[in-house]
Amino acid sequence: MIRYYIFLSFSILLEIIGAGFMKVSQGFTKPAASLVIITTYVLALIFYVLLTKQHGLGLINALWSGIGTVIVSAGGIILFQESMSMFKMGGILLIVAGVFGLHLPKPRIDTRKVV
């Protein structure tokens, strides 16, 4: 299980770095920044694919994209002075709630028949 969280963390971190460099690359016009984007996304997808071998695709995708979206949005606001509105904040909070909701324990369903 530790390996799962390590791979997921690396995948998310690489995706965040790649997304940040998208802004820096100015539409792939900066070669060094463009190389960082390509490299980080390829590595992120390698970890992502390895995760899906033994874990549910829906859960992995939701966590990867949800956590990445929240952090990239916060980074855009902090590092690139992107706008912030109540709607944007509400959307980010809903994503965070969804990520936590995916990790809640499943309720046990008693399948025994009572006669």
C-alpha cells in the first residue's frame, strides 16, 4: 500500500510540474520549458499506468486529476496571479470533498437473509 501512495504522489507531482511549465513555455515556444512538460508528463503517465495495473481506474483517475487540479489551481493563483472568485473557490472545495469522499470506508452490507 505504501508503494501505491508513493507512485500516486510521484505521478501527481510530475503532472503538477508539467502543468506549471505549460505557462512558462508560452505555447511551446520555449524549448527548455517544453522539454520539461514532455518529460514530466511521460513520467507521470508511466506511474499512472503502473497504478492502474492493481487498482481501480476510476479511483486512480479521480485522485490523480482531482488532487492535481486543486494544486495546479492554487499554484496558478499564487504564482501567476490568476483570478480567484467565489465560484472557483467553491469548485475547488467540491473537488477536495470528492477526493475525501473516495477515501471514506465503505459501509458493510449484510447479505445474510433473515427469515
